[in-house]
Amino acid sequence: MYEGELKALSRALGIVKIGFADLSGYEDEFGITGPLLERYPRAISMGVVMPDEVLASIGPDGPSPAYARWYRQANELLDRAAVEIASFCASKGHRALPVPASRIVDWERQLGVISHKAVAVLAGLGWMGKSLLVVTPDKGPRVRFATVLTDMPLETGEPMRSRCGPCRACVEACPAKAIRDVAFDLRPEGRDAVFDYGACLQKLVEFSTMPGVGELICGICIRACPYCQGPRP
């Protein structure tokens, strides 16, 4: 009913990808999101795509100042768009809660109020890769997401099954050796079984001290993914 209006609004706000998720399939592994799921059975997932020039600036030894700037700009754009989309939902008489793109509540486990990546997968925008990033069919993992939680009745997408197969590009590229090369379909049995968050965080802290960076970012596994170059045969 509202899907067309939401898509048009999101495009006007600079959002490139948008999808709608049924949160009954959301697994609250760490007990952070449970109370929200009772009030908001649906979610709107929105994403912006990293430009080619920014992707190319990420080197094998760490992130670039260009990536750091884009990361901040993307977060600001997503946060503004989430507020506008939540306001639209509220204007139609529905509850809506915008969740900021970069609001982390637990850095050691890299957890937010809700997983934007898990919501994007439930919305059918991509699948969860071995790096635990969302891999979209046409842009790979070079998409940054934010979420609006709502009770608006929306036609939801279908979760996408993994297309990573035997590919090890992100595993081999990871400077922290954090990606454990564990294959799974829709979701892993446990995050720690497939990803070493401690090793990743240690490397992020190191990279944050690089000139012009100043953010806990990396991007090396993003650039390594072959889906960044478009759909695979």
C-alpha cells in the first residue's frame, strides 16, 4: 500500500536501495533488540552505494582518507533519510523508529541496537557473506545501510540465499585474518564461529590512527569481493 510512496521518497532523499523486512524472522542473538521487536513487526532497510573512485582508493594496507570521508557522509545521509522516512510513516498513523547507521552499543562485538545487515538480508536486498557483510547481487558489499523500525503494513521481501560458494577473496584479503572461511546459507549458527571480532577490532583501532582516517573502518574485504564489479555468471 505504501511501498511505492516510500520508494519514491527514498530516491528523492538520495537512497539507492530500499527494501521491507518481516522481523518475525529476526534472531535477537544477544538480547538487545527483543523489546523493540514487540512494537515494530516490520522494518524498512535503506542503503547507499560506495562510489567506484572511493572503492578504488582502498589499498591492501588499509583505508584511505577518501573512504573515511565517504563513510561519514554516507552515515549522515542515511541518518537524515531515516528520520524523513520515519516521519512519513508517522504521518500515516503508524509507529516508526529511525535507527542511525553507525550507532554501536558494543564495540567489542560490533553490535548495534539492531543489525542493519540482518534486516537488509530479511528485506531481500542481499545475502550475508563470509565476512558477515551484506553482499548485494549488483554492487557486492559496497552498500552501507540504515533501518527504520515500524508497524506499517508493508509487503516484505524474501531473504536471499548465499551465492558466495567456494570464493575465498575476502578471507585471503583480510589483514586481521578475522574471516574464518565458514560456509553458511541464510545465517550462521553463531557470529563468533565465522568471524573473529577481537582481531578485527584490533586492526580497526590500528587503521584509525592513519593520517586522514580517524574512524574505525577498514574496507579491504569490501574491495576484494568480486561482486563489487557487478553480477557474477
